[in-house]
Amino acid sequence: MLDLRLYMLQRVTAIVMGPLVIGHIILIVYAIRGGISAEEILSRTQGSLWWGLYYGTFVLAVSVHAAIGLRVITSEMLGLRGVGLSVLTWGSFAVLLVMGARAVYAVTAA
Amino acid sequence: MAAAQKYMQVSVWRGDEATGALEEFDVPAQESQTILDVVSWIQQNADATLAYRYACRVGMCGSCAMMVNGKPRWTCRTHVKKVLGDNGRLTIEPLRNLPVIKDLATDMTEFFDKWIAAEGVFHPTKTRYDEIEGIDPESSVRVEANAAIECINCAVCYAACDVVSANPDYFGPAALNRAWSLVNDTRDGGQAARLEAVSSNGGCHNCHSQQGCSTFCPNELNPTLSIAGLKRETVTSLFRRRS
Amino acid sequence: MIRPHRAHPLWLAFLLHRISGLGLALFLPAHFYVLSLALTRPASLDGFLHWTENPLLKVSEFGLVFLLAVHMFGGLRLLALEFLPWSPRQKTFAAAAAVASAFIASIFFISAVA
């Protein structure tokens, strides 16, 4: 299920995401005060390299982290093994990475 | 003369995993009585065909563990009073996560095979002609090893662990705890193979730190701590190998 | 019904970590999809954000913030358990993670409805 390589990836992405999650929560609480609008979000993020890097890193880390997590859960709870398990791991990684990258591009591209 | 004899209702697992079922027995209640006393009373007085396993009766041999009211226990040192539910009932079943041979006796082969697969085996580096190696009892590795050595192989932790039930390859807390005590044995010559073994598919990285092992270990060992030690050791060895 | 061998605080902490992780993983595609609307259909994004002003949605968002915070604090607890010297206060740490997460989610909620 989890060998040393996957374990390391899971822990490294977790450590990377620690500060990112704290920043994200602070941003959420800040952004929603007095309602939230697309214009408000985009005016902050569009054309910003820093937000692009911040959320780009976040998306990459979470795609790896969630794919490994889903791998462990499906193998332990549904008994999936072998090729099927690899397909699920890589598949969920790809879906999250592509959708996440699209979202980051959508809100940060000028 | 004592008051009228009181009885308790005891449900005992009979048969194998597939076709077995719980069977009810009325067992005389005593002032001081262990679960093993209850099982022995049934076998000696109610049904001589009841299969169960024990040897030392004093918590040293590790052969009498069973599920008592759903929790893994060493039955020879578990007092009835301590575990009797509010309804005064007792349910005694074979250990979880192991194949049942018959009634309360489980097949512990895989438990011990995994012990070996996890490299929970000493690899000597000296012969009988060498001097005995001096070990400083205060040294940090010896202190780490000390914390893990009192295991009696009872498989209570193995039965408590949900990772074992979810992942048949997983070595389990006892085997990994043993591997950790050997990682801290300076006389051992098999460290590289051991770190490789505990990094394999069934290895320490599967542990979710649920700590059922530490919660139920009758000798109050902490296999979760040992497994965390293995995780750390395998990670640092990765960097050591690269440099 | 939690089986007897699981009825201890650190197993419940494991359960919370697994449920929060699974919940977040399933929520992410929806989150990413909505944000990508900014590129394709900005009007739909704004419409969606107005829809989230609904009180019921605020309660769900409280839940999401709680899941995120509790998965982070629970994860920090596990990292500390694995990589720092062992502390016997595992149950205290697990409880603190849950309490801190509820606190953070409450700050979010108050800020959202105020």
C-alpha cells in the first residue's frame, strides 16, 4: 500500500501545505467579510505572479497528497490492489492537478 | 455458609470462523476470578470439547489472549470484575485478525511469519570465540531497546490493529516493535536488510498511529512509538545512503 | 456503532482525520471547477457566489473550514508523533486539534454571517 517513497511524498506535501493552509484560512476569513464577489476575488488575484505561485504550489502538493490518501482509503476499505490501485492513484492525481491548474490559471491570468 | 451461589451468563465462540456461533454457558461467579478461570471452568465442568490455549497462567507466555467483550485481553491476568459489563454479561471470542482453528484457539502462523518477514530476527556478528560485547545500559540505543523488549508475543496488539484487518500484508505492531528493538541492538549485523524489510509493502509506513496496540498491550509497551522510530530511521537512512 | 476495540480517543482522532481528508479530496474538484468559471463564464461565478450567501450554505462552509483545519492540525499531530521525540500527551494533542479547529471554523462563521 504505502512504501517508503509514497510515505515520503505524503509527509513532504503535508509539511509544504501546513503554512499554505494557514494562509488560505486567513485569506478566506478576510475575503468573505461583507460578502464575496467574483470581481473582488479577481481584482486581487489577476495578474499576480505571487498568488499564481502560492496556489500553484498548493495545487501540486494537494494533488499528490490527496491521490495518495485516496489510494490508502480505497485499498484499505474496498480492497483494491495492483494495477487498479495504481490507475486510481495516478488518475486522481491527474484529475486534481489538471482541474486545479485550470482554476489557478483562471483566477490569476491577467 | 456463604449465600446462594451466583451465576453469570457467558457467551463463548464455538466452531470455526465460517460456521461457528456463540454458545451460552452459566458459570458460577467467584469473588476473585480471571477470564481464563471462566474458560477453564467451562472446559472442565460444562463441555470438555472446548478448545482454547494457555500455559503459564501468570502473564509470561503470551498464549491465552482472546477477545473479551470485544476487546483483546490476556485472559489469565484479566479479572472478570474489571471487564464485566453493566448487564453482567461476558462474551469471549477468539482473537481478531487471525484464522480460527476451533473455538477460542487461533492459528498464529501468520503472526510469527510476519515477525520474520519484518526482520524481527537477530543477526549475530560474533562467534563463541569472540569476547562478549559490552553494552552500556545508559546508552541511548540501549534505553530505546529496553522500552520495546518486554513483548510476550501474545498478539493482543495484532488483534487490536485495524491496519492489520484492512491490509493483509501489514506486519502488525508486534513484529515492527521487535524490528525496532533490533535496530537499537549494536551487536546486530542485519540493519540494511531490516530497514529494507520494514520499508516494504507490509512495512511500518502503513501505520496510521491509531494506537490500539499501545492502548491494549498488557505489558504497557508502546508499539506506535517503536513504529514511529522505524519511520524516522528509514527516512534518515534514505539521506544517509544518498550522501 | 463503534466496536469496542475502537472505542478510544486516538482511534476517533484517526476516524476524524480520514473523514476530513476524504471530504476535502471529494470537495476539491467542485472547488476547482467553480473557480475555473472565472475564465469561461464570469457571470456564472458571480451567480454562484451570490447563491452561497444562503444561510444553509454558510453552515456547510463552516463544516468545510472545520474539515480543513482539523485535517491540518491532526496532520501536524501525526508529524510531531513521527518526527519529534515522543510525548505521552497524545490524547491531549488530539483533543486540542479538534477544539482549535472548531474555534477557527467559528471565527469563519461569525465573519461570514456578520
